[in-house]
Amino acid sequence: MSNPTSLIARYVADVHELDAYISGKPITLTGNDLSLPQIAAIALYAPAPYTPHSNAPYRSPHAPPLHLTASESVRLTHAASRRVISSKVEAGLSIYGVSTGFGGSADVRTDDPIALGAALLQHQHAGVLAPSSVSRSASVSSAPMPLTDPIHSTTMPPPWTRAAMLVRTNSLVRGHSGVRWELVEKMIEVIQKGLVPLVPLRGSISASGDLSSLSYIAGMLIGNPAIHVWMLSPPVPPSLPSLSIPTTPLEVAAPRPFIRPLSTSTSASVSRTTSPAFGSGSLSPTSPSTPASSLQDEDVLKATPFSIPSSQFAPSQISTSFSSTFTAPKALALTRTTPLPLVSKEHLGILNGTAFSAGLAALVVNAASGIGVLGAVLTALSIEAMLGSRDSFDPFVGRARPHPGQIESAHLIWSLLSGSKFSQNEEVEMKIEEDEGVLRQDRYSLRTAPQWLGPQFEDIKRIGEIVRIEVNSTTDNPLVEPPSEVGGEGKIHHAGNFQALALTNAMDHLRLSLSHIGRLMFAQVTEIVNPAMNRGLPGNLAGGEGALDFGCKGLDIAASAYAGELNALGGMNVGVGSVSAEMHNQSVNSLALVSARYTLSALEVSQLLAATHLFVVCQALDCRALYVEMKDLSTQVVAEVLREAFNLTAEDGVVDKITRKIMPQIQDALDRTSAMDTAPRMDKVAWEAVAPLVECITSLASSPSPFSTTIDLHTFDLRKISTFRVALARKLGALLTELKCAYLGVELGDVGGAVSVSSFGAPEPTSLFNFASRGSAPASCCMAPRTRILYEFVRKELGIRMHGADNLRRGVFGMRSTFVGDDDLPGLSGVGEDTKAGLGEKVDTTVGDKVSIIVEAIRDGRVGRVLARVCEGVDV
């Protein structure tokens, strides 16, 4: 494996590696080099539809082909490990977990290792899976509706289990578990066929490994009818190759990707069965007593219905539902998978390991790396939106305090801002009177971002390394050491590699890092939307009129909720909360899986906050571009109004002098009044120009005047000042309104009476400036080349435009008087035309839905690919 030295380089490499696997590059398990992208490729993507004896080509994107190493030395070591166990069993020697009881019951003995293994599985199948066997046949009215979905609140999502199956298989390949090679091959087979047992969400203390969780995998392999199985890939009957199978309810052709959610909270309903509150139904389409071997091809067709999801990268078409479940014998039969009876030590060989903790931790840290990088990229975007300084990230600062993470994150932000027209690329020195009343430096959320993100970069990288070690380790007890030479006896080691506290600590620290990153995101969001802190942007980043457009206010509140929840999750220390278990034999236990679950919760909340931040900062960038253009053009407007109001010419420079005198007050007034509606705002701005204007007029009346233009104060018509003020307010109002129309894609005639030229006396909204539309990404021209990539992804690829068009035209649903007719609701008829007035072609979706689109893009990897492009080539 490559070993990039920085988090950024590692992240970019991992994104490319994952893309290679979901494009068809096979994975080969050797026991030593399983990577986080490999785990993600197997866990998050469904296998291609299963066709027995088929040589059909791989169709992307699906889980990649999975192979076992062909290394002769690995297989010889593995076989030698198995002989150590079998020889001792034949010799009647006592071996823990083969001839003894388990844990605190290891003082009992048996000479029947197969029965002992079955008893191990029996007592470990102790987790809660809802609905129960009894409730599946209960009537709808027998119970109230549950507070949470019964399946998702008790069952691990398939990605967790597939990750665990892969990690456990990789561990078994290493030859320290004393199992047969046939077991390893069977694990590969069921992973490839998409068979996933339903595993209880809770119940593992991750001390002697994730015993209970892994027992359900073992139960599936032996075909235990009490174990239920998801089938993620539909079986295609080989005897009917030309049969066109309907896509409802059985969808066979599924060439598009199926990205499954990591958490139960984001999964759609699973059609395993229904609880009493949701109706009754049988768990399986075949009788529980039907032997697995008795199902023929026609039985496969009769075993429907069960639905197989398919999707593609477009978020609206992503399906997160799972196929129906079957009992283990039926699932094995439907996929023509022969159950594997386990032999001595193999029951314990499957159960005794940290695979679930490590598998989930791998998925979480792989995604969390993206949140760390995204935090730095969002900081760069925020600096642009807030006209911040690039100097805070100068390499000298890092050399003065050389923490690796600080240097890396600062270098990334420094590189991202290169070429930006928004950020201040160099420190500008000013005299005291020139910057009075102005912050001399950026606030903490921008200026100290490297010092805040740097420790998180270091922790995320270190945690990734811990997880990579864990997924390439042997976590059994006892451990089998194969003989070092042919004919040797080998050794049995009783130890504690199953104690997963390394993972617990890693997940506890990762959760804290996510909360720190979230705290920075929240601080940046709330400063960006606050007109008292955002350097002239409109309050709440309203695109329309502030009185009827509260822009990102709701998102500001939501971000606070996310940050608060992250603070709570980040402050948890799962590792110190363990209690004694199992007759006090497991007196200390890691709770690693519990910690990984809570860290996944923190990851999901972080994704919500990051998506909110991204929406807000894109809105801020558009508002900033409009603001910059407004300030540039207002200079021309002032000069034009001066010439018209006072009959001045530009020949002797008097107009330029007065304009230069007036503009600082005008620009300062524009900054201070950004939360006001256009009409009163521009009236106030125009009033701010009166005092410097009078001062200029007085200077022109002085003798001698430096200009050919002079003013006689005795005959000067003071009404011209009023004329100037009114005309300036009118034209500045028109300028802002028409710029908003150009940025938001609104026709001037559609401006719904909020503020237009007609507000200042014109009978019709006549354009004074005739601006062309600024397109879907109006801020691009001012942004740095790298930051522009992510901004344009949101604006162009996701189709999320600057917010406020409906507010400007007063077309927000419910803003105008409407009556709802019968065509508007099921069973009714007739609808008033004014229902659609001002709404354009369709009613806009909610702001929250637009953030949801970004969340989906973060979770399905599209944002990750964009970040890889943004960061490509940036390394310390």
C-alpha cells in the first residue's frame, strides 16, 4: 500500500483507490494489506446480480470482485495452523474453546467439540431483533405504533455487517485461528453473493471480541433457520437464461450503484416483516420447515416477492431500501450456496475477534477524513466570502510553531486561496486614521483555523493508522502459532488480542475531533449570516428584501442544533464506562462497538453541519460578488448623478474629486445598512453623502479655486442638493434591484412590489442598467481556481442556485392570496390561476431540501471526489 505522509495526500489517494475498486478493480485478501477504501468498496456497494456459473462481465459500480491470495506460503501456513488444532484434538489434549467451556465457564470439559461449538452459538444468539417471531403474526390492532422503527432501532445496517465479514475473513487468512481454508472460501462466497445476516444493533461489549454479533454470521454459514438473511443481489435462475423476469417485484438487472447508508437512522424501511403497528406478514415466502436443499429453480421463482433495490448517483434516484429477508437455509438455497458445517475451533474462530468494531470504525474514519478536509476547504471559502486575509496562513506562521497538523492545514488553506480576488493576499499597512473603527485582523474562526484544525488532522491520521493495523491483525483467543519448521508441533497462546480498547480510544478521540471541527464550522456559519460581523453582506444572506426574506436564518438555528449535539457526543468517553460482564471474567471490556456507533452518529451530524455550511457559504459568495459589483458600479452612479444634478463636466476633474470625497461615506453606509430594505437603505445612504457633498461645494466656492468650475454660494440653489440626494437614492436602489435580478435570474417586471424603480416614482419598472443574467455561478469569476471547483459543483452539478428569487418576486408559496381548488388536493377539482402567480414554473423546494441534496452528495462520495480535485497536488 502507498503511505502518503499527510492527511490530505492520504485522503486524495483513498478517494482514487475507492473509485478504482467500484470500477471493477478486484480485491485480493492476503491478511496483511486490507485498506479502508477496500472495506468501503465491499461494505457500501452491493455485489453485481448473482448468476450461477456465469462469466458475465463486471458492471460498475458494484462491490468489486473479491479473491483470496494465491500465495503458496500463505496457504501452507494456514494448513499448518489447522493441523495444530486437529492434531491436539485427536490426541485428546485440552484446548480452550475446543474442549472447555467459555470465559468464566472454562472450568468445564467436553470431548465433543462440534456440540460445544453449537452451544457457543446458541448462547451468543442473545441479541434483540425486532419484530420478534411472535409479533410477526400479531394483528395490526394488538399494539400501538412504536416510537421508533422497530427494525432500524434493533438491527445493524448491512454495510456494518459486510465490513465485519470482510475484516473477519482477512483475519482468518492470516493462519492464526486454526480454521480450515474452506471456511475462508465460504466467507468470500457469501460476501460475493450479497448474503448478509441480520445482526442485533446492541449487545456486544467488544471484550472477547464482538462475540454475539459475529455469532449471527456463523449461524448463517451453517444454515440455522433461526437466523435471517438479507439478499443484496438477486439470484438469476441458470435454467431460465432467456426468461424475462419482471422488474416488479423482482428487479434482476441492476447495473447502477447501490450505495447503502451507514446508519440505521438514514436507512429506509426494510421489508423483512412488519411489526404489529405496521401490519402483519410472514418473514419468509417459504415454509420454515423447507430444507434448503429441496428448493429447485421453480421454487426460486415461487419464492417472490422480494424487491432488490437499484439506484444511480443522482440523489433523487438513490434507493436505500433493502431486499426482503429469508431464513438462512432459504437464502443459501436461493443463491445455490452450500451450508458449511463447522468443525473443532471454527465456531470460536469466527466469533472471537473485533471485526464488527474494526469494520464500523474503518467505515467511520474513512468518511471522517473527508470531514476534516472539508472543514479546511470550507474555511477557505469562508475567508473569501468574508474578505478575509490569506496572510494568517503564511508558511512563516507554521515554522514559528511547527505542529505538523497546523502546518498541513494552513498550507492547504494558503494554497486554496491562491488567485482569489476576494481574499486579501497581502497585509496592507495603513495609517491610524485610515482604518479607525475597522477590525485590524480577522476573527478567530478564520484566523486561527489552522491551530484549531491542525490537531484534528493529526488525530484523524493517527486514528486511521490504528484502524488499518486492527483490520490487518489477528484478534482471536486462543492464538495458533504454526510450527516454524515442517514436522513441528506449533503452539497455542492464551492471550487477549480480542480486547478492543485501542479502537475504543480511537473512536472516542475521533468523536471529539468531529465535535471540534463542527464547532469551527458553526462559528463560521453564524458569523457569515450576521450583518454585524460579515463585512457588508445582507442580514441572514437574504437575496430578496430583508423584511420578507430571512434567508439563512433557519439554517443558522439548525447549525446551532447540530453543533450542540456534536458537543454532547464529543464530550462522551465510552471507554471509561465499561462494567463487569460474564461472571466477572470479562471484568474490563472495551465497548469499542458502542463507541464506534456513537462516533457514526457524530459523523452524521457533522455531515449535516458541513452541508449547511456549504449551502450558507455559497450563498455568501454570491452575495459578496453582488456586493463587490454594487460598490464598483456605485462610484459610476454617484459621478453620473453629480453631473446631472449640478450640471458639471468632467473636464477639470471636479466630478472625480467630489466622487472620491463622497464614496468612503457611501461605502461605509452600504456596509452598515445591509440588513435594511432597499428603499429606506438607499435613502439613508444618500443622506450620508450630503455632508461631504456640502464640504466639496464649499471648497469650490473658495478663492482661488483649483478648478475652473466655481460656485457662488450667494446664488447657489440649495434645492440641487435635495435633487442630488433623491436621484442618488433612486439610482442606487435601481442598481441594487437590477443586480439582484441578474444574480437571481428574475425578470425586473416580476419583482413583486418589494423595491423596484417604480418605488421611486416611475410608473413602470423600467430598467436603467440592462444587466445580463450572471448565470448559475455568479461568484466564480472572483474566486480562487481551487475553491471555485466546489462552489461550481454546488451551483452547476447539484443545481442549487442563489437563494432569494421567490422572495424578490414575492412568489414564496403562501405569500400571496390564493385559494386551493380541487386539482390541488386529491379528490378535489378546480384551482385558481393566482395559485401559480409569481412562482415561476414550479414552487421552489425548501431550503432544508437543498441542504439535503448536499448531504446526499457528501454521503454518496460525490463531494469527496470534488474535494480530491480541489486538493490534488497540495501537500506539505
